[in-house]
Amino acid sequence: MSAKPRADRAQAKEPTSEPEASGSEAPRTSPQPRPRVTPRVTLSTSSVYPLGVAAAFEAAARLGYDGVEVIVLSDPITQDATVLRRLADRHGVPVTSIHAPTLLVAQRVYGATDPWVKIDRSIDLAHELQAPTIVLHPPFRWQREYAAGFIDGVAMREHERDVVLAVENMFPWRARQRHIQAYRPAYDPVPQPYDHVTLDLSHAATAGSDVLDMQAALGPRLAHVHLADGSGSMKDEHLVPGRGNQPCGEFLTRLAASGFSGDVAVEVNTRRGGGRTREADLTQSLAFARQYLAAAAGE
């Protein structure tokens, strides 16, 4: 299937004030560049863990984020469109994306073991909240039937339900110095025929992947970003951007220069250090993202 239609990036020429002369070419004006749209920088609810969803909305509003990505978990609030809409209205911060409950810790969310039920419920939630993007992980290798139909199932739902399902890059698990392929068809979505992909820079670090190569290979299929850093350790670190070895700044500058129309969701680990440290980390992450996204426009 074709990707979800994107905004027309063609440069329109201004009409001339004189009619075209017979036998001669009408005078033309130079194409006017379209204004660059800086991607939104949003806050994942995981960035305030172990605090709840309400704390994510409050922090996003106070610090100046453009929206919130809600990770659907066992917490009933993450599944309730009415409560989430109330939080969004109260704080003036929209829900901009939904992370479907495809994490290992979310296997029983929505009271269902069928992964497609969880994804369909997530699509319902996104439609109710007018959130344009749903993030999901590839299937685990033991979910054989689900994995076998995953690519077609994602494509069918995008087409029939008018939604962006952006499959996220993951990483091999490691045990006793061995890599275990925990995901099917693969942890790397780039070679797969998905129309839309989420790139997580922390996951790329853990996988040992070159995120700039992934970005270039995806082109317009890159629909969503999880901004974090990593050092390449065995752990999925989700460091504040600039504190690891990933090219976060260059990635963001290239992103903005490419005409990217999705969101950059900050997804960092702030569990240590308490409130003041969390506040500083979220502030620094937002400032980092805005600085490098603006650099592409020469701001």
C-alpha cells in the first residue's frame, strides 16, 4: 500500500501579471521557498516515571513542550480518552501520539492476550484524542502467528482506519555474551516494507546501529522520533541527549532540513535524583531538541 499522504512540498510559482505573449515565453518569477516548519517537541509519559500521567501533562505545560505521547500501560488513565482529554484541556497540551501496549510489561493490558486487540484499542484511543500517530514495537519471536501476519496487518489497518502506525526500531537482547533475536520479523524496521517507522536513538545505541544511516535509508518513511541518547552499553539507557555518544544534534539538524513533518518525542530516563534532577533533565532535553532543530533553518 502507499504511505499516508503527506503535505505537498512542491514549490508553487507566483502568477504573472501579464498574459502570455503569442510565440514567446511568458515572463516567470522565481519560485518562492516554502516556510520551514519546525517539528514539534513532545514529552513521553515514560519520561516522568515513576510519576503518573497527570505529572507528564503538568511538566509538559510548565516547561513548554508541544504535546504529550501517552504510553498505554496497566494504569487505567492511560487507556481512558475522557480522562486524557480532560488533562490535555486543563493544561493546554494535546495528546500528540499514542504508544500501543506492545511492551513486554504490557502483555495483559486491555485484558487481552491477542496483540491485534490491543493495537485496535490503541487506534480507537488515538482517534478519540485526534492523535495522528501510534507507535508500536515489532512482535516478540514467540508470538508466531502475530509475527507471521504483522506486516500485512499493519498495512491493512493504516489503509482502512486512516492512521499512522509507526513501527519502532528495537535491539537484540544479550545473554551470556550472546545476542538473542527477540523480535520478528526483525528488530530493525528499516529493511522491512513498513510505510511508517519510529526511530529511537537510545535503541539504536543499544543495537550498535548507525542512526544517521538509518535516517538516510528511511527518507520519508521516518514518521516519528524518540529522542534520547545512549553509550552503546547492554542496557537501553535513554540518556538525556548530549550525555551519550549518539549524534543526536546532527540527527535533529538533518531531520529538520529534510522537511520532516512528524514529532520528536523526548523519552529519557529521569528515575534517579528526584524532582529537581528530573526538572533539569527535561528542561535540558527540550532545549537541546529546539536548538538543533532550529539550526537547520539558521535560526
